[in-house]
Amino acid sequence: MTRFLPIASRAAAASIALFLAVSLAAEAPAGARADWSTYGGGFHNQHFSLLREINTSNVAGLAVAWTVAIPDAGAGDVSLQTTPLVIRGREAGLPEVDALMFVTSPRGRVLALDGASGKVLWTAEPALREPLKLCCSMTNRGVAFGRVGLGEPRVYVATPDARLWAFSATDGTTATGFTDGEAPGAVTVGDNTLGVSLTMAPLFISRDEIPPGGATGGKDVVIVGSSGGEFEARGSLTAFDALTGQQLWRFFTVPAPGEFGGETWPKAVQGPFADAYSRGGGAVWMTPAYEPKSGRLFFTVANPSPNLDGTHRAGNNLFTDSIVAVDVRTGRRIWHYQQVHHDLWDYDPASPPLLIEVHGRRAVAEASKTGFFYILDRDTGVPLFACPETPVPASTFTAFDGSPEITSPTQPVCPAGLQFVPVKEPGAMVPDPSTGAQVESIFTPPSWNFRPVAPGIFGGAEWSPVAYHPDLGLAFISGVIAPFLFVPFGEFSPTPGTLNLGGLPIPVVTQIGGTVTAIDVNAGTVRWQRKTRWPLVGGALVTAGDVLFYGEGYPLAGSVVALAASTGIEMFRFWTTGGVNAAPMTYRANGRQFVTVAAGGAPHYLSRADNLLVTFAIKDGQ
């Protein structure tokens, strides 16, 4: 395949651009149409844009406007999962740039680009503490932007060595006033020598969007979560003062004895397995959703540790595999909903939560590795569509020291209308049509019978963000079909700081595939679904032009796909040299709508590596 070359965008005449900008400013609040201000497009994480210049009548006329090569991508165990941010250049002290884009490399480098042309304006490179201890490929999902103090524009990036950095959004210089005293421009979130790392795009919340009171009152805040559960590291979500870097509060995702939820972990015991909570995992992979009026943050907590071995962590293991709501002012828990009790399958909710409405009722939703789309009341955490506790098989596995695997007798199982990949009901076992082999149901415990279980450790849904169209009432989910063999290994003793999955997950590569599914959130039913040959990992974007964008990744290439959001009919496909495993976004620059997505692959999903950020626009004259 011939690699395509960057194409210079054709800027409109300045007078026409100014006229369009003024007209559109009157039509909607600045940023509501033109910008992409957070990882999810806004605090609600809906991955939805009001832009409609690109629509079902002309999306087939999309062409590459420009491309940029992203550093640190395209080779080795890296995955290009970044989603850019776009703001108005004047907000960052660059009034000559209409649309200013920030994008990150897998190592956390930040590039500032002119969104109209792709021209690199500056680059900031955090100094990482190496060697790095990482799980699951090196990656970074993006930056946060905000104005602090007297209006100083900054970008914030979380790096794989478990630090949070701040740079000037004007020129990329280090924000020296942001520090914990160790390095100018950085604060330490965790200890990477013990496996703690950061992959999420941070979330900036200005003081004007935080209710008064608490530790964050009167301050601009940056929120970031830690990863590292595969190294038996205890997860957390932390709020920092965006001006100084001072830690304002920290919520540990695994409670200590005496704290709410502490009883769901083993009581303190003698010997090497004492204090299991301190090694409990519970990473926070993805950017939270935020509701300014109530001051509530909604985030997901990943699996307990070790992933496949729970013989020495008896109990439901809160708050792992949960959606959690906390008060942004204090970090105190408001409610939680646990999707999987005592997880043994790596069924963590890796996709970010999003805020939606169901018949006018405020809700929070999340697509999980279980293959279920959970829709909860935003105030209470109670499911709006019941996912009843359902009896599931018990485990017969015993660890080397005689400790039995005590599974939860029940698990929440959501109805068929909220299932976006094929899910076998608990206790059911059906033959694989291609081989005749038995495929066991969801929540069948790991064992040595060497029969596949569906879903596997990839889901369901991976980190792929859900896109939601509020006018259509549809949520669009990227799904993975990949049964796994789950073979458990009991620990001889804990090994914090050492990669430990607690067993061996083996993919059944002959049965992999993917789905893109539209779920009607008001009815709790599947509106339409398309199946794909390869797993869908990356996420989606939907626009007011009734266009749904997503990407596909294959061993030899990738593609950017556009569907009619209301029907699922394919309208556009563009082949890329690398797999598309990041969420697309859209923005306006110089009066023209663009769509941008990273096409750099993900080796763990057999998606071809590359290093391109690809930006599309409608061809001139169309």
C-alpha cells in the first residue's frame, strides 16, 4: 500500500472566514460548535458535536486535508490512542491561530498545531524517569487545557512515569510554578518503580465551574487517575491545584480497613497475604465525566489484583469494577455501582462514563467489558434498566497453599437490549459453530478445563469511548468479540511491583470480531448493529449532521468509517496505513469543519502500527 502524503489545506479568504465566525458565534455559544475542549468533547463525555457542515449528504466527499507524524509511535510496544483537543488560539495567547490543536505522543510529548493546516507551532517534551515499568503498551490519551491564576493558559499531560506536567499553552515552556518541589512543572502522582503509571487525559475544571466550599473551593483543579493494578498497585483519583500543583484530595479506589467498603476485602491476617487492600489494583484508566451544577465527578474503577486469581482477596472487592460518584470539592464518595463482584476475568469498565438523559431523567452510562451497557440514575447510582443479580457458577480452583477461590454467588446481568456483543447467559454453554467446541457463559470462573469463556479480557468494550447523540437518543458503542481461555495460577506470595495477572488468558483467535451498536437509551433496546471482521477498539464520534465516525484496525492496515447515525448505513470509508484505535474528534477552523483521528495501531489487538494523525475535510467545490 502506498503511504499517502500530507495535503495542505486551502484556507478561505479572511473576510469570508470572519463572516462565518461571527455568524456562528451568534448561532451558538463559542466552543459549543467550534471547539473540542476536553477528551470527551465536554464535561459530559458524550463525544458529540453540534457541527453539521459534514453531513450524510456530503460525507462521501471527505478527503485528507493534512497529516502529521506523531513522535514515539509506529514501532515497539506502543499504542497510539490520543484524541486531540482544540480551542480558539486567542484563548492560549495566539490570536493569529483560529483553531489551536493539542495532541500527545505515547510518551507524553505535547504538540501544538494549527488546526487549519497541521503546522507544528511548538513541542513540549516531559523529562521521563526511566527505565519505565509499564503494562499493556505505552500510550497516552491526551491533554487538558485551562486558564489559571490571572488567565495564564496551560496544558496538562499525564506521563507514563506517573507524573502530571503543566506547560504554557502559548509556547510549550514549563509552567515552573506548578511543582511539588522535585521538578519544575511536574508533580508526582505515584511510584513508577512499583508499576504505577498514568495514561488518561487529565480533566481541568475551572473555579467558576465548582460549587463553593471544600478543599477545591476557589481553585482551578486538575483531576487525574492512576494505573498499575497489574503490578498490584492500589489505584487512586487525585485532585490537584491547577496553579500550584498542591494535592487537594485523593480518593483511593480500594478502601482501607475501617473505611466504607473495607469489609469487602479480607481482614488483616498474619503472613505474606496480609493487607490485601494495599495491593488491590483498581486503576482509573479514563477521563471522568463531570456535572458542574452538582459538583459531581463520575469515573470508573478497573479490576482487582491479581486479575485472574482471587484466592487471597476474598469478598466483593470494592470499589473495583465500579462506577463511582464523588464530590469534586472533597473527593468523598456519594455512591457507587459495582458491575462485577470479585472479578476473576479482567472485566473492568475501561471505557469512560458519559452523562445522558433518559426520558428527561439525568443518567450516567458506561459500556463495559462484560458486554453490557449500564445506565444508572445520576443521583443514586441505581440502574434505570434493571440488571438483576443472577446466579453464576462457583469455582473449583484452589491455590497452592490450600486457599479456595470463593466466587460471588450472583452477578448483575443486564437485559438483551443493553447487550452490544453476543453474551451467553450465566450457566449456558453452547457449541462454537466453527469447531463444535463448547463456549462457556459469562462469569464462568477460570479453570483448567481449557474451554473458552465469552466475553474475554478485551470485552465487550475496551477503552473505546461511547458516542451519544442527545437528539436521537442513541448511544454508539464499539465492541469486541474475543473469547478467552482463563487459566488460573495461585500466588505463592505477593510481589508488588512485578507484573502479575494471576493466571494465563489465552485468546481464541479463530472467533474474534467486532460490533458497532446503536442503543436507544430511552427504550433500552438495540436500534441497529453492524458486525466487523476485527475487534473495534478506539471509540466513536457522532455529530449533529447525523454522521457517526469510528475506526477499524487490521494486521495490515486500518480504516476510518462514517455511517449514517440514525440507520447504520455506511457512507464513507478511507483506508489508512495503520490501525485506527483512537477516538475521532471534530472542530471548525477558518470556517471549515474538520475531522481528526490518530491512525497508529495497537499491537495487542493485531492492529498495524503507524504514527499518523489524519485530518479530513470536505473537498473544495462539494
